[in-house]
Amino acid sequence: MVEEKPLVLVLLATYDGERFVREQIDSLLAQTYQPLRILARDDGSTDGTRAILEEYAERYPQAFAVLPPGAPTGSAKQNFHKLLVAALEEQDPAPYMAFCDQDDFWVADKIALEIKAMRKGEQDGVPRLIFSDLRLVNDDLSTRHASFWGNQGINPANVGRFRRLLAQNVVTGCTAVINLPLARLAVRMPEDAFMHDWWVALLASAFGQADYVAQQTVFYRQHGGNVLGMVVPPKNNLIPKFRYHVERRAQWEMAAHQAEALLRVHGSELAPKRLRTLKRFLRAEQSPNRVVRAFSFIAGGYWFNTFRGNLVMLWYLWDMDEAKRS
């Protein structure tokens, strides 16, 4: 007897995406994994995006649905949150959900590979996340770089290291698949969470499990309309310029604000060890003593992906008072 496969619900967030959204939807409909259903939400597009979504909903009523128009949220994070809410309000919520951007292209076996990895280590009721590498491409899908992880110096294994994940995200949302227990945690995402993918990664690391597929399952377009595109590595990867702190401060505060949100929303639910790790991370900036700040960063093991990244953050924490005055 053939085992019935579980439904995967693809959450497609759109905004002014008419240029690429057809190609993306076609790649979703061409997935080798079934059953698969697409739930789309448009965030107030001023171009033809919504008309394209409604066209697909009419052509594929069993596989494609569009949420009714609502007030624009103004952000991809909140658009995905609205989709999560709607997905969980369904009479029988899908056991697995995948985040999907409007301008990428999924390889045909993306979902099949990720669901295989998902179910291999899944435990009843335990939140679980699976994500993958990406291929960086131009508008026409020609390759710019074969591996996003390689280009950015990302170690995907850090998804299982809570202290490392507090400092720097390794999960790209458009590759991620989450199970229903994780979706039920993630739907409590506060407005001051930085992005939905970092938030679900933190929750999976703190309360459940996370793993990855090493293949590039998404063609990740780089173009002028990207909300968050590829970060170009700095030309100087050695010693950072002294007291050039603007970008370092922004990067650290982004992580710190997200950590504060996690403490506020889920602090009472965290295991004692996780809670101590989270509080020590926040102490790395909140202490008025530069020695305490530097020691908290080093002792906590809140490492970034590169030697230079760790050096510049340590330098920022040591010199933080001057950085905030500049």
C-alpha cells in the first residue's frame, strides 16, 4: 500500500512583481512533489500582479488561492505573517508550509528534497525547519554564483547553534519549509522581529530542530527590485578601519533588537540554558563596561561567519561609546 503524502502549502507573498511572478508560479506548479497547494497574498500592488494571481486562481482552483485584498502591510515580513495567520485559520491546516518570494525560480524537486529531509528526523509535536542553499542568478536566470552559501561564507550548520544564530542568520526564507508546530510558534511573531526567516530559525533552534539540504533548490534573482538581496562581500577582508562603526552598529543593533523581542515574547518558555545564553548576548551591548561587553561576546561564542566579522564586532563592542557618539 502506497503511503499518502502530506500536503505542503506554499505561502507566496507578492508586491509589484508582475515582471517575474508568472515564471515563479509556473515553477511551483511544476514541482515533482504532490500534493502541493499555493496560497498567495498581494500587499497592494500598483502593477498587474494581483490580476496575474487571480488568473492562476481561476485556472487552477484546486491548487491556487488568493487571499482577499486587505490593507497593505508595507513589508515582506508582515505579508508573510498575514499568510501564516490565514494558513493556520484553515479548517485543517497543512502539516507543512513553505515561504515563497515572487521573483525567484524553484528547481523541480525543491519540495521533494526538503520534505524528505523534514520527515527523516521529525518527531511528533516538535517544531522543525528545513532550508537549502541557493544559486545566485541574473534576471534571465543565468548564473552569477553557483552557491549563495559559498558566496556569503555561510555555514548552514550554525542553524543548530542557538548562540551563533542570535548574532547572524543563516536561513534564507525562500528556501525554508516549516512544520505545523513551528508555524504555530512563528505566528506569534512581533512587529520588531527583523525578518520572518531569521525569526523562524531562532524558534526552531530554541524550541525544536533545524536541518538543511545542501543542494541549490532556488534560483535567487538579483535585481534592482529585491527587498533584501545579496550582500556584496567587502573588498578588504582583513583589518577593519579604526572606528568606522556605522555599519557595525546597525548590524549589531539589528540582532540585539531581535533578541530583545525573543526574550519578551518567548522568554518564559525558554529552557534555562537557552535563557542564560539569550541574556548574556544582550549583556554584550547593554553593559556600560567595555570589558564586560567584550568578555560577554567572547565567552558566549556569538561568532559571525568570518574572522573579519568577529573582529569588527568585538571592536565595535569595545569602542561602543565612541561609536554611538559618532
